[in-house]
Amino acid sequence: MTLLGVEDLTMHYSTRGGVVRAVDGVSFSLEKGKVLGLAGESGSGKSSIALTLLRLLPSNAKIIHGNMLLDGEDILAIPEPEFRREIRWRRISLISQAAMNSLNPVFRVGDQIKEAITVHSSLPDAQATMAVKRLLGEVGISQDRYSAFPHELSGGMKQRSIIAMALALDPPLVVADEPTTALDVIVQAQILLLLKSIQRKMHMAMIIITHDLSLVAEMCDDVAIIYGGQIVEYARASKIFHNPKHPYTIGLIRAIPSIEGEKRRLISISGEPPDLIKPPPACRFAPRCQYATQKCNTEDPVLEEVEPGHYSMCWYARDIHL
Amino acid sequence: MTEPRATTHDEVIMEIQDVKTHFNARLGFIQTLMGKRVLIRAVDGVSCDIRRKEIFGLAGESGCGKTTLGRTMLMLEEPTSGSIFYRGKEISALHASQLREIRPKIQIVFQDPYESINPRMTVFEIVAEGVHINSKALDVSSDEKVASMVEKALRLVQLVPPDQFTTRYPHELSGGQRQRVAIARALVMEPEFIVADEPVSMLDVSIRAEVLNVMTTLRDELDLSFLFITHDLALAKHITDRLAIMYLGKFVEVGKSEEVIDEPLHPYTQALIAAIPVPDPDGRKVSVLATGEVPSAVSVPTGCRFHPRCGYAKEICETTEPDLRNVGGDHFVACHFYEEATADFKAKFRKSS
């Protein structure tokens, strides 16, 4: 059953340098209880998609068009006070990037988690405190850390508190924006296993936003590869990794080192990500693409189904392979 | 043989013997008045050598001391004890003025190309700066000579044609190009040894290889040696020749990179490898083999530093620090029970492959 349907979402930032076309015609859907990865490099627009979903955009951002249907209801059309009361945190919550900066240093961790509950629900204080203690247990923090300040917690424990906060109201959808980026690898694995077990236990849908394709392979059912503000490829995770159908995805897979397998020379993608103030005229990847032809510079490719359930935004998707 | 040393036919460029670098932690005013002192044991007894034409990897989690060790090797930090040799000459015993003559030969490339190069200088000025500062040691006096050295360095990092880059400012360059300017700035001195401290961790994956391939080409064609500091073991496997795993100021395992990654012997190395996700949805999944997080270098555990997090720790591990010992070939490990740990690790992870 479809939980979230995003249709033709387009969002621009106005800056002094011009209009940044950060999200450009993005569509995807997410089933209940599934995990979707949005993978892309810096500046690809992946975090902007996350912020749009939670309607946490800065004031210079403008949603040009598109729908976001949560259980069939367009949540972009809901007025902000109602969105804050009914949707944000109750039905969609956020596990933010860089746990180090998302906790307020002068408040106790338990109270910060409790605030997420009391602001978005009518639970009485005593019950909210109980709920926080239960949540701390769920994420592997001992209850006596309720009154610890953020600086008294390690990086992993801070990220666990952020996760507890996101789970506080038992939302059906959690957006995790680079949930482990600042963490060391063993702590990252601890957090990934925690997220996985909670996601399964609560049958929660999750969108993981990351630059790390290995993390996508570890965690996600479906993957959308984001480039230049667009989804350029979308498929089941195993299809993306074993049979990619977009030149950018192929380039990424050749560029990432694997801890397994033979030692090899890594291959980079030549050139630079596009400037989203003045993006390339047609296909945004064309200037870096080894398969590009004249057509790629004049005609916009569309995200097309090349195999059942496998979409690619490339004129030559059927002719290229890893 | 108790230390990871070169065999006689290898040419050793850098050698360190039992190097320790400790810092006094900065405390509050009152605590200082009360005479309180806290020692951070960032590097706590490390020996190794780096051979000609070798990329020696140094990996570990944040706070393990890898950056401090890199800086100490170049005498950018004064070692608390121990000796550092460059081509057999003990540079840790030299005066500042004598050290200045060696400096051009031992260079460093920093992590963040957005921070490490001056935004108000042109590429030419950035790359030439070190030559001007070291003009005596490099015996360079004419401007033409400086210009030709800069041009050569830019060619080596594949910023070609050089005259298209010399007048540009950093903000006109991409991240990968900036980092290559930072490498050129080191190369212009014609060094033999470069410490590369997380040189690609700020760059997007699609452009990392352009910087890494510059490094491997320099190794192959100019016979340069590198200390490659990284937290990314997958990257280390593909780039480095030998690899040392560092934990709380000490090496726990050293060996040929593929051996250390494919046949890890130390429980800590095993925990690191098991925790790294594989870019294959049908491949193995991550597991957690070590509990908790890295303790601070202020309160280093007794005995084996890893014992509070280790699944194989027994009484001896709490009391006796294991030596780094040779277990065949170039492979060294510091663990009392590595055989037991390795057997388990193999059974768990290598059966399927």
C-alpha cells in the first residue's frame, strides 16, 4: 500500500547569484514499511527533497509545483499551523545530519526528547516522561542518562537520542538525512543495526538520504539516484548495483572502493556536478557523460521504465551497462 | 624481529623508533592554578619504516592519533620521546636551522582543500610560496627557475596546460582541482616523502579517483613515498601497499594492505572490517564485533588498550600489553589471542565467499 507519493516536485532557491533549481520534477512513491534510499553527491538536491517533505525549507526556497500525497492527502496544500500540529513529527519525522549540532547544549537530553512529544501531542507531562524513558531503552541508552547534557554523551549516544526523538510519536514515515555521516565506522554499524531493527519492529517506512552507496546497499529496498536536482535512476537496490541503467550510476559504482573483492584502480567521473543556476540545456549529466551525443544536449531525457520497475533518465539506457 | 622493519634490500626513506607524542590537555584557569595536569597520550610508542616507492596506509577511528603521528614524522610536532630518521639521519635530534634544510624533502598535504590554501592567492603564488620560503635550501634564486618549477609541479598533478591555471584563484577551481593544487604545492619542493592526511575525504566519490590516481602515478613515476592517513579502510585497500591499524596511540596490526583487509588478525581490525557496509545489496551485511566507543586518549585502559571493547579479552589482557609481533611475512599483530579471534572471524565471514 502506498504511503507517500511525490509527484513532479519542483523547488527553487532564490539567491543573489540567481535562481537555484535544486529540485526539478522529482516523482517517487514509497510503500508502507519500506526503505527508500535517495543517493547523490553534494549539491545534488537530496537534502532539499528531505526538507521539502518536512516543509522545513528556508525562507528563500519556493515550491514551484508538485504534490506530496501522504495516505492520499496532499500535504503541500495544508496550512502551516495544521501541518505542524498534525503532520510534522506525528506522521513524518526527521533524523537529522550531524547529531553534534542538532541537540541544544543547554537542555537535558531527556527533556529535549520530551519536548518533541509535548509540542506535537497532548500527552500529560508525567506520561511523556515515562514515554521518554521507554524510548531511551529502545535506542540503547540507559534510563539514568535522561538528565545528561549533550556534551556528556558520546557521538553515538547523541545520534541515538536524535533517533529516539524521531520515534517519539511513532510516525509511519521517518526521513533520515545522512544519519551516520559524522560517526566512526563501528559506531555507524551500531546505529545502522539499530535503525534496521526499529524499522522492522515498528513496520515504519523510511527514506534514507546519503552520499554513501554502500550504506544504501546495506539498508534500502529501493534506490533513487539523484543528480542535478533530478532522479536519474530508480529501481530495486539489487538492480541499481548489478545492472545500472544510467551512465552516472555506472560511473559511481566504478568510483567507489569496496572492502571486498580484488584490489583495483578506481575510476573517477570526469568534470564537475552541474551548476544548478545555469544547468546544462538538456540532460544534466551530458557534459560528463562518455556516451553523450548531440541529442543529449538538445532534447530533455525523461525518466522512462526500461525494465519492469526499473527507470532511467537516459536516451541510451537500453544500450549501456556496467 | 619485533618491529615492522624493512628487509635489507628495500630502501628505507622514513623510520621511526618507539615514538611517543604526548600533549598537556588545556584545562580551565582554576584547575591550572591548582596544579592539575592531564596528559593526552596521542601517540604512545610506535615504530615502523616507510620504504621508497611505497604508499604506507595509516588507518583508525577519529582520535586514534593518526594525524598526530603523521605530523610528528615530519617534526611538525615535537615527539615526547623516540627517534625519527629520514634516510638514516636522525631528524628528531636536529636543530631548527638544520631541520629547515631537510623540510623540502618531507612534505604534507592536508585534508581540506577549502581551508588549506589561501583564497586570496593565485595558484602560482600558492605553489611558489614554499619555494620562496625555502629558496636557500632549494638553491633557487631566479624567477625563471621558480616559474619552471611551478609549471613542472602543475603538470605532475595534471593541471594542464599549467598557464591556464597559474593566474586562477582557488574559488575558480573545483574541489578536486584545489586538492591537486595542494599536492602541487608539496611537489614543487621535489620531496621524497609526503604525508597525505585524509586527502580525499572532503571530496565527492565521483572525483576522488582523480586525486588518488595522481598519487599512485607519482609513486610509480617519481618513486615517491607516502604516508596515507585515512579512516576509510575500503579506500586504503585499493590505494596503499602496506597498512597499519592504529588504536589509541599504538599500532595493533601492520602488514600488506590486502592481507590486513582480507585476513585481519587483530580483533579490532576484524571489528572495523565487519562494520563496513559492502556496496552490494546481496553481499554480506554489517555486524558489530566491538562494544562501545573509543575511550579518550586521556584515560588509556591498562594492559591491552582494546580489552574493554574486545570479545576475546581475558585476564592477561587487562594486565599485560601485548607486543606487536611478526606472525609471518610482513604481517604484525599485537594481540594475545589473535589465533582464536581469527578462527572465529574466518568461520563467520569467509565461509560464504
